[in-house]
Amino acid sequence: ERLEALPDWLDFYNHGRPHTALDGPTPHQALVNNVDGNHS
């Protein structure tokens, strides 16, 4: 069971959880909100 749950947990841990280094948003939210900053 744990091995089956690992991919979903890793996806959440890496992409879905809020990050304090980003001041709270998830990495996806930070990227979407900073598209101009990343492509200027």
C-alpha cells in the first residue's frame, strides 16, 4: 500500500503543498503568477 501511494504523495509534496521558501504558494501557483518574471 505504501509503495502504491508513493507517486501521489511525491507529486503533492513536490508540487501541491505550500512552500515557505515561496512565501506560501505552491510551486505551480508561484510559476503561474510569475510568468512574466520568468520570461523577460
